[in-house]
Amino acid sequence: MINWQKTRHGNDVKKDWITLGYGTVPNMHVLIQALLQPGDSILINTPVYGPFAYAAEHNNRGVVTVPLIKNGTRYDMDWDGIEEAMATKKPKLTFFCNPHNPSGRMWARDEIIRYADLCEKYHVLLVSDEVHSEHIMHGTFVSALQLPTKYLDNLVMFTSPNKAFNLGGLKLSYSIIPNDNLRAIFRKRYAANSVTSPNVPGQIAMTVAYEECADWCDQCEAYIRENLRITADFIKHDFPGWQLMDMDTSYLPWVDVAEFGIDMHTIAKTMAEEAGVVVGIGDDYVANADDFLRFPSLQFKCNTLTTRPERP
């Protein structure tokens, strides 16, 4: 893990900072149980992966949402909205999704620093989910672990090999927590939940993936990048009214179908029943995702929806 983080992302990680877990979502639950009291809140920027909110809601904690700003095919932070929410709603932690799930947007270094600065100013723990950081379509990924040293005591980073190497079924992830006190509290909660030894097959798979399979990961990334090009061309020429969000990373296209003339539920139902393609719908992403679909891969074909419906 230490070598992978250094060679892949340029992160300097100490062994003591690392804690193995059963998954990023379980880690979110454990962290909330460890650090927040019932009635405390988290902050998330929407649309975002549904389990971010579930981690709070399932533990009787509140959720404060600040919608991202959609500028064409990219999302931007609503900085005024974030600061107002931190100042008035007083969340205790924020799940910062980098790269963003579902759009694949990577946040730039100055954006991450600005977010960390707000967290420090309003005493909000910065929790960076970086599980989609391995397959880069274009640009350079910047981890929150590369923040200036003064911010590291207020940082928890979650990641795993699962997206890069398709190991999700083995239920293994890890956290990187530089702050000794935060890490001790987190581990104590894990022990209280009797999570003391994440599964051995997962540990072996992760070790092999990180130590021996970087070339495979690079080849997979190149393959996905070409599929993204094919997918973008396919949508442009065959699906008028669909808008593919500009993806920096990931293999799951996030598509705005608001101008297509058919609602996302109908499209998803038709694709499943007539094309055999099961897609995600915006309802799965907390909020601000009406009229969005998320595709399970970067190569798909559906001939049943290439034209708009006739208007009555």
C-alpha cells in the first residue's frame, strides 16, 4: 500500500497511518459512529453516491446537502453555499468525493486546498473518498494527502483496490489517517464492532494487485480510455439530447438525458427490457440528479432509443 500510494499518486504514507477495513462504505459508518453523536450532521455535495448519506441516516445523524453547480458538462463547487452551510448548519464532518462519484470529475489542487481551508475554519473533519482515483482518462489526480502539512491533522482518506482491480467482492479497503488521536478513536470503534481481522483472501489479492499488476492496470486504463472515446462518439451521433459529462476518471459514464424527451425511468426500463443493459438512475445519487443515467461500462449499444418520442 505504501509503495502503491507513492509510485501511483506521489503520496508519502507512514505505515502507522493505515488501517484495514471491510469496505469504504463500512468505514464511513464506523467513522460516523466513532466521532459523531446522534443529531450531529455530515455535509455532502450533491449529486453524490447514495451510501454517503445512508452512512449518516442509518446512524441517526443528519445530512446537510450543498448542490454542485453544473456548468455545461462539468460540475463546480458552490463555494458560497459550502461556507454558509458549514457556518450555519455546523456539520461535524464532510465526505469529499475525489474523484467525484458519479461524474468522474477530479478536483484540482487549489480546489482541494480551498475545501480543506473551509473545513479547518469551521472545525469540520475532511474525509476524502479516493476510490475512483486509479483509472485516469485525462489530467493528473491530486490526492488530499498532498495537502499542505497543516491540514493533515484534520484529514481522513478512504481508498481501496476495488475499482482498479475489480476486487469489490473480497470486501477489503483501507483508511489513511495521519492524526494519531483520530486514528486511535477510529480503531477503537472497529474493535467495539469486533472488526479485528479483515479477510485474508482480500489482503492477499490487494498485495498481489499492488505489487505485481500495475502494468495490467495501465492496460485496462488505456482500454477504458478508448471505450470512452467510442461512447462519446456514439452518444453524439445516435442519441440527440443526451449529454455525456466530462469524465476525468472512472469507467461509468454519467449522462444527462433532460433534453431527450423521455424520462430517465422509462429509458432505464426500456434499456433493461429491450437491450439487456441495466443502468443506474439519478434517484440513486441522493439529490440533484433528476434526468441522469449512469452506465455500467464504457461500451454499450441500444438501438431502441435513438429517436425522440412523437409529441401528441
